[in-house]
Amino acid sequence: MLPLLAHSTSPPAEALSPRQQAIVSISALTAKGDLPHLHDALAKGLEAGLTVNEEKEVLVHLYAYCGFPRSIQGLNTLLKVLDERKAQGKRGSTRVGTESIGRES
């Protein structure tokens, strides 16, 4: 007979990718209403490989969980990030829905 083990013998779960970590940060900061930190998280998400459309979709889906006003504030913060990136000449600086950064949306 095989002995019963009190702990799991399956391999540990893999860590979240940088893109997934960015989605978690964006979601939490939007729900909290922490716009200054959300601004930074949105910029880091683009740098981590999220597309503009992916970030937009995260913010749109959040209205069901954290309310419409916070979702709209998040979208407005994303627009500010995109405007700043455009002024700096960075990729992924086009308005929501029109371009992706580094890969297809």
C-alpha cells in the first residue's frame, strides 16, 4: 500500500507572469480608487507587454465589481498615460482602441 501524505505532491503553482501581475495591480488600484498609483501601474503594464486594448478591457470589466465611477476614472487615467507616452514618443501611446504596443491586440 502507498502511504497517505498530508501535503500535496503536485508541483507548486507557477508564478504570475509580468503581464498577469500588471492586471492584478491595475484591478486592485482601480477598485481602491488610488489614481496616482494606478497611473504608474498602467504605464508599467504597457511596458510589461499589455496592449492598450487589454488595459482598456480590464478597466471596462471592473465597472461590474467596483462601480461605474471608478471604472471611468480608471479609463481617464489610462488616457492620461497614453497622452504622456505620445508626448514622449513611446510606443503604445495611441488612444484606446486604435493601436497596441509591441504586439497585436
